[in-house]
Amino acid sequence: MKKSINYWSFPEKLANGSKMSLKNCMQLAKKVGFEAIELTVAEEGELSLNSTRRDVEKIVQAAKEVGIELSSLATGLFWDYSLSSSNDEMKDKARGIVKKMLELASYLGVDTILVIPGAVDVFFKPEGEVVPYDVAYQRSLESLRECLRTAEKYKVNIGIENVWNKFLLSPLEMRDFIDKLGSDYLGA
């Protein structure tokens, strides 16, 4: 087992007020005993939806220089762009995020991305859409079915996250959801 830490565990800025880079985070993680780091994708920044293969190669090089592995890839963007949204543009954006994460993961040499499969309700976003459970289930299946083609192309796994989205609440529900999609590139 490898000890890994998520990028969000680090402060955004250093004590002197300067922004903490991905390499700074890697160095600190290594210094305090972590063997790997889970990176995160944002809309903008060092690792973003706009990142190119060349951008990612610099991140991989930084990890090699530091001597730390890259363990997986996550994002907080699914709280704003849901795979279960009734808004087609929003749902398309969410699918695009999954596909971009799969591409970035392949460049990073990471074998798994974490995905929030949808949401019934998000308690910390009172303005957010409330989606009936059965509707969220169906929309999420449809969205992920489309994304799995990209997962297979890049040979990167989609790891469904069990989070505070009031969706896929029990181990049996999660198992059945994953089994319905029937892909070696989907798990929890």
C-alpha cells in the first residue's frame, strides 16, 4: 500500500503570499513522508481543462525530479457540472470534463480518475438542482456509458466516488449501477 495525499490538502498560498505550485505541493508531500500525490483538475491553473500534453509532461517531469508518484486524478468541477443535470449543456460539459480527465490521466501515467456520477441534491449548493433519484440514476448511466468509450481508448479507469450527493447510497446500489454499465474500466 502506498501513502498518498490529495492536492487539496495543501494551502493555496505560502506564508509569504506566493501561490503554491504543484511542484511545491509535491515537494512538501515527499518531505513529510508521502509516496504519492493525487492531483486535481480545475477550470484554470497548472492542471486544468485547458492543459495540453506538453503542460502535463512538465508536471510529470516535476514529479520525477521530486521523486513522488502520481496516484490518481480528481476534480471538484462535478459539483457545478453534473452528469445527472436536466440541463443538456451542463450535462455535456460534465461529460467533457470526464473525457478530458481521462486524456490528462493517460498523459500523467495515472490509471484512475475519480468521478462524482451525479447528484440528487447537494446540501452545500442551495441554488443547485434537485433531481429525482430515478432520473439521476438514468441520466448518470447514459452519461457514463458515453464516457466509457473514452476510458477504453485511453485505458484509464473511472472510479465512482461515494460522496454527499444523496445518490448510490448503499453498496448494493453502487454494485448494481456499476454492473449495469458492464465495463472493466468502471469501478468504485
